[in-house]
Amino acid sequence: MDTKNNNFTISSGSWEQLGATYDGEGTNFALFSAHAERVELCLFDSSGKIEIGRLELPEYTHEVWHGYVPGLKPGMLYGYRVHGPFDPESGHRFNPNKLLIDPYAKELVGEVEWNEAHFGYDLQHEDKDLTFDERDSGPFTPKGRVIDTNGHEQNTVIRPNVPWPKTIVYETHVKGFTQLNPAIPLDLRGTFDGMGHKASIDYIKSLGITSVELMPVHYFPDDQHLLEKGLHNFWGYNTLGFFAPASRYYGPRGYDGFREMVRNYHDAGLEVILDVVYNHTAEGNELGPTLSFKGIDNFSYYRTLTDQHRYYINDTGTGNTVNTSHPRVLQMVLDSLRYWVQHMEVDGFRFDLGTILGREPEGFDERGGFFDAIAQDPILSRVKLIGEPWDIGPGGYQVGGFPPGWAEWNDKYRDTIRDYWKGDNVANDFAARLLGSGDIYDLRGRRPWASVNFVAAHDGFTLNDLVSYNEKHNDANGEDNNDGHNDNRSYNYGAEGPTDDAEINAVRERQKRNFLSTLFLSHGTPMLLAGDEFGRSQMGNNNGYCQDSEISWVQWEGLPPSNEDLREFTRAIIALRQSQPIFHRDSWRDGMEVHWFNAGGGEQLPEHWQEGGTIGLNLTRPDLDEQEGVWHNVLVLFNPFEGSVPFHIPKIGEGKWILELTTADPLQRGDEVEQDTDFDLEGRTLVILRRT
């Protein structure tokens, strides 16, 4: 069947490939909706404001509406109007007055221009979402753009394939990292082009980083309530297009700038990992706007209450939860992931609120559909997979609960390391975190690298602010300082925020070195927050999600000498980790011998763990003793308290120890230390001794 509209002709086409697919002669359109009654394809001029054609998709196969438009070329803008029942109490919210974004759109043009027409109901009516709104949202809604992916050479991707034990992750933000960087041309700052600029890559590589983890780059809107306060969604955890790059980060190369960026990182031997948000969308709860999924097939795309389908299950804290138990929704997530690996050439993903993806109707299941699908997928099972293993739903905390093959953000590491260096008595737990959290991950063949260790991340205090503030200072967010975490486990050492007190500043700098040393000497996968290598501050704001401002942007100029000293220290400690396998073990079964000692030089017995936190760790790898320049025996001493401790160096075999690092004075090294003698372990200090 062929139909014509404004010089466009549409025929049956194919249901097999969802989205808009250009084949060189025309474009096929396919949209999943199990409950729609008919679907209209709306075509727009280059402005995105004038509709130049409306074609009804003529065929419906396996719950997919589809049609083929011959002669329709890349560049065409489009959206959908979907007809079906408007019955919110049954979970159906169809409203053809609302122009809908194709979930498979590879590029989106324009921003959400917030208007009452975006809502499927009358905002002013007392019955709210049970009412039906007839205003047209088309002029205010982003449009999909047909693009040609046929030229993407999938067989020419040369990936760094950094082994997990050697991986060092650098969490950063495209705009935040580049906006104020004087080494990047002005017209490239804040863009994919700037992130992929030689200056960006050379700097990151100079630190010893192997893998850059970019905060969300999928298309997302600015929340209306933020715009009304003059703020913006800076972090981007509010996805609206799972296939489309965020056009706000476009530079001169536009869409192609992203692929060029990734290839530049690959050329430098660095990986690109994306922070992705498949747990919810930007459409909110029953009172939220109708932008895409809600109007295409609300009942299929979202989890609703079993006895009241009008309302959404909110295990994400954002109003809705994506229903990955539905096979077509699960397919969309997997298709999106494969697209970013094959066409955009990225090397892995960090899954925001990843527990959601493992949720089935009865709760979290590590053998759920999503995890099983990933495990057997020949493409996705081979990339780096990092889960944020928690959400706010029942049983949502799943640290250690993800399947083999996955790494996880380990918040137990973060909290314990912070507590320890603050002086809390957590030595026993601290010991487990240092050694890769084997109490959590040493099962089912999982490896030490499964623990992604971090002291600071985008959510919370930066490293500098962790040692500079006792309380959060989020007033700029416009929520009366009620947003953000209160349990920061931070300490200011005598002054809240910046100070001219030399003694306070000295202890803060030492604590930064202690945190960084602990992070990079711990077994597991270290993750460094961008800017922590030189003490970046957010002025006490621990929730910069809405701060597209100098609060969140990395400051590169006008920094005091101590910042550069810390950066050089970071480079040195990363290089030390990478050069010594004893600090980045691949297996729990590598023959490593582990011994703990107390300050008296005796073996740390169970009763000693409760007595204090000054401890020594002896690691021995007999399998490394024949390799030149590789350490096979080290002693690491920790004193988290203010006062010095005479630590009695235990007698372990023959020979002396060489001082390789003390955070009390990073320039001091090479001193010989005798066995069976007292070593003056200064307060708040970490020391590394190497066997001669």
C-alpha cells in the first residue's frame, strides 16, 4: 500500500530495525507500541517549526508500526503523533496532540521549550492528569533528525583494551573539564571537540590515566523548575534520547565531533567510558510532561503500580522507572548500548542507579533479563561494565550483588577510607577495603578489579572540600541548603572553608596526599574525580547538579603552588601503582602473602583491631622476586591520628627497608630503615617501605 502526502509517498517498509533507517534510497521508520491504534509520522522543515508532511505508518507487525518513505534523505526532521486510549487509570496516556520524540532518534534538533502544551492534561484542572489537553506541543518539542550511519566503519575500530588490573578511571564532565581551560581554543570549550582536543588528551594522559569516564552525554533537557530559577541541569542525569548525543556539547563538527573525540582518545591509548542513565527518563511521574515514551506506550515503557496503573513505581527518586522487564524496552536499552559501542566506538559504560536494570516485578535479580542479555551478547559482554549498585527501592542496595563480569562503584570503600583518615576506629574494615574488598567480591570467580574504589565523585564533596568543610554549602542551588548529602564524613581541621592559617592548610594538604595514596595503593580499580589531582574546590557545594557555573567548572588558572605540588604527587603515586604489580593484583589466587602488624611490631590479632587505627601492612609476592625493578616485598604504615607514633619495624626475613614514600614529606625518599627498630611515624601519615 502506498499513500501520498505533500509529495511524500509511504509504503509498508520493514518492522525489523526500529528508528529511522536510511538505506541510500529512502528512509524506513519503525516504532514499537503495543497499545497504539495508529501512528502518524510528522515531517518538518529545517527550522523544526513548520510541518511539511504527515504520513500514517501503514503497517503493524509484531507490535511495531512501520513504513518506508522513498527519496527521504538524511537531514529530514521528524516526530510522531500516536493515537490510542487515554485512560490513565489503566496506564494509557495516548494523546495525538503531543508531538513525540522517537526513542531511537540518533540525533535530536532543538531544545525542549517548556510550554503547558507539553502536558497531556489540563494543568489548571483539579482532576489533573485525568483530564485531556488538546493543545499542540509540536512547535516546542525537539525533532529527530534522520542521519546516515552506513559510513560508520565498524571493522576499523582500534581499541586500547586496557586490562582491568591496569585501569585507572578519571570521572569528568565534557563542559566542566573544558570550559575554563586556556589550552583549548575558545570556540571548542564546553564541547566534544574541546574534550577531544590534544591539550585535553595530553593532560589526562600525563596523569597516568587509562580510561576517561564522561558524565551523561545522552540528550537531556533542562528541567523547567531549574530554568525558572536561572539554573540548568548540569550533570545530565535526566535522559530523553538514549541514542542521541547531547547537542549542547556540539562544537564545529557537530554530531561527528563525538566520534572524532573518541578516536582521538583511542589514538592516545585511552579508553572512553560513558555514564549512562537507563533507569528513568525526563518525563517524570503522572504529573510530568508527555515528550516521548509516555505518549508512545506508557504502560509498556514504565513500571506502574500493580493495583493503580495511573501511578508510577518510583524506585529511582525521579518520578518514574523504566520497565526493562518488557522485552521491547529491554531491546531498546541493548540496542542503544550496542549503538554507542559499534557506531560511536566507546569502550564501556557506568550505569547510573544500575540496580534498576536488574529489577524484575519481584525485585532485584542478578539473573534478571538485563544481566542475562548482557552476559550472552557478543559485543556488550566484552566492554567495561560498571554498575552503580543502588537505588531507593526495596532491596535496592546491592554492593557485591552484580553478576560476574561486572565492576561496581564501592561506596563502602569511600565511606571507610574517609572515616579512617578522620580518625574513626574502623581499622578492621579499612584493611578489607585496602585489599580489594574480598569480603564483598571474592566469590564466583570475580576479581579484585570488580571494586571500583573512590574517595570522591561528582556527587558529594571534592577531595579538597572533604578536608575543608564540616558542612555542605549548597545555597546557590536555591533549595535553602536542604539538597545534597548530610553524611559527608568530612572534617575542616579548624576552619570552615578557605583559610590563611598555615598549620590548617598544611594538615589539609597532607590529608589529600593520604587519601590519594590510599586510593592508588588499594587493590581494585581506582577512580579519580577530575580536578582532585590538584585540589579543585566547589566552595563546599556537594550537589552541583544544577550548577553550570564556576562552582562546577574546573579552574585551571590562578592556582596556588600547593595545587601544582599535589598534581605532581598524584602523577607520582599513579606511576608507582602502575609500575608495581604488588599494588594492582589481577587475582585473589596470585600467591600474595598478607600480614598485618600493630604499632608495637607484633602481629595484629583480633583483639588489636579494636584498640586503634595505627597499623602496618606487609605484602609479599614471591612470584615477583626475579623481575628486575619490581617490588616483591613492601611494608605500608598508616597513622590516621594527630600525634606521632614510634612504630616498631617488625623483623621480616633478611635485609633492610628503603623509604619510598612518606606523605609527611613527599620529597623524602631513599632512607634506609633497619628492622627491629622504632620508626617515627608522624601523625596523619602514610609510609611505604620497600625491601632491599
